Amino acid sequence: MKHKFPIRVYYEDTDLAGIVYYANYLKFIERARSTLVLEAGIDQVSMRDQELVFAVKKVEANYIGSAKLNDDLSVETILSGVTGAKIVFTQNVYRDGHAIFSALVTVVCITISGKIVRFPADIRAKLNELVK
């Protein structure tokens, strides 16, 4: 399943040249992943109450082009794989239908103290529905 999330580039997203600052692409894709997870019925606040949180373990980023102030972007997120211990997302940022950024993001479940643990079965089931 492809999830699409719109983003508008604001002044605060840009550097002095009016181009999106490179680290802000990571914020854009984080917002898209968070929205996807919420729309899948996974409440991260409830997870926190159980002393569990999602954490990004690895990001492979490819900067293909650049966005500028007032550009309308779209973040496409695909859940590439789910195992008991990790989720892999493929994410692309598009401007006018052309990819300008791509990332492969690995997310794990950790306890509040930082220990990596398996995803609870109910969360894994909800995530697996998105792979189909």
C-alpha cells in the first residue's frame, strides 16, 4: 500500500538560499510515517503508556534534487517489510511528480530505557495489513 502525505515548504524549512535545508527532509518523512502509523490504528501515546516507543535505527538517504520556498511536495511511504523486531519503510519525496529525495528507514521498538524489543503482536498485525 502506498501512503501519500502532502507537505508545503515554509520559510522555516529553508536555508539562506531559499532551498530546503537537508535535515528537514527527515522531518518531512517522519511526519508521513507518523501519520501512516496513526491511520493504521496504532496509538503511539498508548504505546508510551506501556513504556514502548518506535525508534529509527537506520536511515539511508539519497538527495536527488531540491525543494524551495512554497513548493508543494508529496511524501510517498511504502511499508517494505515487517519482522518481529523491525519495520522497513521506503519513502520518497516528490515535487511535481519527480522524486527529489528518497530514503530507506528501519524502525525498531524500544523500551523507555532504550532496550530493543519485539513489537507487540497487535501492532505487528496492524503493520502487516499495510504490507498487503
